[in-house]
Amino acid sequence: MGKAVRDRDIWVFVEQHQGEPCSVSLELLGKARQLADKTCWQVVAILAGRDVESLSPVLITSGADLVYLLEHPVLEYYRSDLYPPVIARLIQKYRPAVMLFGASAAGRDLAPSVAALVKTGCAADCCDMELEADGGLLQIVPAFGSQMMATIVTPAHRPQIATVRPGGFSRPAPGSREGRTERIPVELPAGKIRLADAVWEQMQPSSLAAARIVVAGGAGVGSREGWDLLHELADVLRGSLGGSRPALDAGWIEENQMIGQSGCTIRPDLYIAVGISGDIQHMVGVREAKVIVAINNNPLSPVFRQSDYGIVGDYREVVTVLLKSLKRLSKESILGKKKPSYKGF
């Protein structure tokens, strides 16, 4: 494979924590691969950190043709004073057409900083993208409270930079692909190499992004007893617990558990919405769920129009019955030495 083709590369910034690539970065590699295959372009993964070369094979099998490896001890953790100029210099040297970042805490800081340094635009929180024949990237973002979609283009500047929320695309299945890794010398700004008394806090991604089953509560779950039921249901299903904005505002969930336009985007096999009205700002975060089950005592609640199955009733009674049934199934499976299956729920 030859060198990268300037102006015809799609770059993906690979965020990693403790030597493991973040799920959103692998999702972006998969999407970049789809876009590149339509235009015979090349996908390049930008991997920065300390002793992270072992991740290159994973990135290649996930869609990258080439991995630019930037290794340095001070790049072990994301730093807003170091990462932007390092990435900007790489862009100025190789001139990619497109560069994608995950809309994580680090990505949301890095992408606009890099865009400012290289004097281009940055579309935030894209939910989809398409590549035109002339290389223009159609950056599709929710607008007007997610009631419609807007398409952003960057016609006159390169690269076209965008951030994408975790869970926006499917994570690619690892395949047998060939690629190569090129080590890039890291040039750090003068006076920035040595660190003294630095304290780093690892920003762990929410477990919701990878959960196959998610139980979520909303404004209708207004008591500690109610949330205890939801916790128990999530545990029995071996799933994760989430919620809507009202649940966060009321203090029932943490910020990384909030699902919706300003929270997590998820694509579980099963999503159980309990006491959630179904406002578009929340439902945009679960639109890729395979099966949505809604439990609400209001038959006119909007959530029922977007669900595969709906149960009208007091959630405490419904969840209690569900728990009894699931525990019975689990007990029978243990006695019969079979793995429990909840496919019917």
C-alpha cells in the first residue's frame, strides 16, 4: 500500500483509555470505511498516547488502511494544551479531506480547537454523514429540538471536521484487513514537555453505550422505592440503568446515565422506558434501539407512538410482575442447567 493520498483521506481521531480504544472511535472507523469505499478514498486512524502501538491491529481490522502513531509519555492522557497543536501540525503536513472526532468530553474539546488552529469549520454532534462525489461531506445534525435535521457543509475549507456522538453508528465487526502503521515524530511546544505535580482524572465512557439491555426511568418514577425497582429490573436483566433529563434534574441518575439529545445516544437490543413521556429530545437518543418497551399510566403519552410494545398501567405493579416472572425464569434455568433467555420480553 502506498502513501496516504492527500486531500482524499478520511481521518478518525482514536480516543483511548488505559490502552483500550473507545467504542465511539471504532464506530467512526466503521462509518469512515463505508464512506471511503464509495469513493475509493483511504481511512487513516490518528492514534496518540503512550505505548499504544499494540492498538494498531484493532484499528486496521475495524476499517483503517493506515495508522498514524504519535507516541510520547506526555500524551498518555488528553491535554487541551498539547493535543490540538500536535494534531494541527499533522493536518497541515498531510492535508486530509475529512477528520472525525467522537463527541466525548475530550473530543468536544479537541475538535473545535484543532479547527480553529487550521482555520476550518467544525460541525458538532452529527447523527449521520454522507460523502458527495466531489468530496464534500454532508454533516447531518438535529435542529430545532431534534424536530428536524439540518445538513451542514464546509464548501471552501479543508479538512471538514465533525464530531459524532457515541452510539451514533454501529461498531464494525472485526475483519481480516491489511494495513500499515507509520510512526510520526511528536513535536511538542517548547516548555510543555515536563510536568510537575499533575493530577489526571480518567474520563470513563458511560456503560450505556455498550449495553445490550437498558432500563430507563423518567419523571413518572418519583420515589426511591420506584428507582429501587428499576435498579433491580436492570440487574435481573443484566442490563444498565439510565434515565431522561427530568430524572437527572431530580438527582435520581448521574449525568453519564442521561439518554437523549444532550446525553447519551444508545442502540441496545432492548430498551425499557418507565415513566418516560417520550419527548423528541429523549427519543432521539434511542431511535436505533432494536426493541422499545414503554410502561406508562397515560395511554396518550407520546412514547407509545414510538414503541414496539406498550403497557398502560402503574409502573410499580407492572415492574413487580416482570421481576417475578424473570426471577422464575432464571430459577428454572438454573435448576434445568440452562442459560436464562429473556428474548420474549
